Amino acid sequence: MAGSEGPLKGVKILDLSRILAGPTCTQLLGDLGASVIKIENPATGGDDTRQWGPPYVEDAEGNRSDLSAYFMAANRNKKSVAIDITTSEGQAEIKRLASHADILIENFKPGGLAKYGLDYATLSHDFPSLVYCSISGYGQTGPNASKPGYDLMAQGYGGVMSLTGAPEGAPMKVGVGIADVMCGMYASVGILAALRHRDLTGEGQQIDLALVDAQIAWLINEGVNYLTSGNVPQRRGNGHPNIVPYDVYETSDGHVILAVGNDSQFRRFCEFIGHAELADDPRFATNPARLEHRDALNAILRPAVKSHPTDTVIAELEARKVPVGPVQTLDQVFATDQVEARQMHIAMQADPGEVKLIGNPLKLSRTPVTYRAAPPVCGADTQAVLTSKNPFED
């Protein structure tokens, strides 16, 4: 990947992570210009998510590759090197690669790499400037440190499932692996902070990041609501704990999202639905009052909104500067001119053929992200990397 542009050009990452949190982090850093070597276990066919399909990419003859859609979501701009770290030869190769790397990221169970001599204590002794990021379910310390961690378990243990779903329904996970993804985002920030420290002092360090810790961190207002009041938050479906009306409302032909954030917006909204008097009703005139009388207000609002088609609600409220939006399916999302304008849908050429991916949301004016290499098949770069004197370079 020599010659790649971006703010992280020249940064070298040895990626021993798999599934989603670590790969999300390293894909983001790779998009920003870092060179990433992804280590995969040849005995298992590589990253677990290569088997998490269908769908898979197929070649021109219809043969299935090991590029599942799940794997491709987090593994572009990387080289794939197949190494068995349980062997002495494999361990020696990892140490050789680590000697060239600025960053190592891994998501083994705490202590899992010590038996191979690839743990932080060992590698930091040999390479004191190495930034070493460890991602695990519960972190390197604490009574749960030895327990495995997956996104669903983090969402359950960390509380977000208790906040998600219909009020009378079962606890519900978020529709994507958001605990993994957000953990990857925190890992990216931690790595860049540690890299800044390394550049200033020459000193590496370990970043200890837990899926559960990260999930608790993004409880945000609901978490602090509880810490402030002592009241355990309840599921409200799509309703907001602190703002009313802020919810999904049924229309005559679908649904719309209303996000009425202040009293003047509420007044203009009431004028549209033909209930201008609600804005002066003491039960609804202010947001704290609307919050207290949520059910009574929604009993009026829901049938009023349902009497209009979706397009009318959106057009009329947008004209009145009231926040409103559609609930789109993914075919609608990726067909929008907004997605095209923001380059959030990209195509790349992979070994089996063209692959379609989601673009990076970062828009840097001077050092934009780059898409230099499509997600690789397992072990595609093994020979080239292991025989190179400069393995992170082309």
C-alpha cells in the first residue's frame, strides 16, 4: 500500500483481531491511510465472519468466494496474511511483523496470547514503542475478565437492551452489532491518542478496552438520567425519555419521525394538524408538561397525524421548520440522491469481481479517506508479506 495518501500515511498496523470491533477500527484507520496487515488463522479459514453468510461474492462462473457481506463490511484497505500463531514459526513471524509495526490490535481473551509470547508484557519488552490495543468482552481486569464477550451479550449486560423495544415487549437488541461498532470507534480514538503520546515520547502503551465498558459509556442521557434520579428507565419504543413529541407516528400510508425539540416548533406542528389550541393548553405548553402528560397528548396527536399521507406530513412540516423525516428501508436509503452526493455507496474491484460497500462518513477537506484495496480473500498476501523486507509496503 505504498504511496497511499491520507493523514495516517506511514502508520503501520498489525491486526490480530477478528469479527467486528477490531476490524471496524482497523478499517477506519486504513481508510485514513494506515497500512494494515490482517493476520488470519489458516486452520479455520480465517476471520470467523468469512463464514457468516449468505450473501457471498461470487465469481463470473458463480463460484462462491470467502468474501461474505459481513466480512466485507469491515475489512477493506487490508492485506490478509495466513499465519498459525500456535506454532513457533508463526510466533516468530508475528514478532518480525511487530518489529515493523506502530500498532498491534488484538481481541483474544485476556491472557490468551501470553502462551504464545505475543502478549503486551512480552512484546512491549521487545518493542517498547509499540501501541498495543486489547479488546475483550469485559476488559483485562475485574471479576468477569475471563468471560467471552459478544455484541449481544454486551448489549444485555450493559443495559441498552433494557431500554430498547416496545414498552410491553421483550428487551430488544439494536438491529446491527452496535456495541462492537462503537467499541471499534473508541478503539480508534484510543489508538490515535496513544500514537500521539508515542510520537512525543517514544513510549508505547497498552489500551485496555471492553465491549461492556464501551456500551455503558454510550448509554449517554439514559445512563445519567438513572444516576441523577435513581429511577430505572423503562422501554418506550421509539419515544424519547426527555422530549415529547419525539417518536415514530403512523400516517395514512406509512410512518414518519417527528422530533419536536422546542415549544415554538410544537406550536407550528399543532397548527398543521388542526389543533392550535394544544400549544396553549397548560398540560402541553412546555416540554416538561408534555413529558408529564405524554399519553394524553399522544392520544390526540396519533389520530391527527394518521389522517394525512406521509408525503404531506413531511412537506408541510418541513415548510414550517418542524423536524420531520421518513422511515426508509435500505433499498430506499441507497437509492437516495443524498447517499450518492455523500458517496456513502462505493464499488471496488476484488479478486472474485466487483463488490459494493458502504462508504466512510469522514469528509476531510485536505486529507480525504482513500479506498485503495478491496476486502481480501483469506491469505491473499501471505507470500508477498512474509518474503518482504518491508512487509507493510507494496
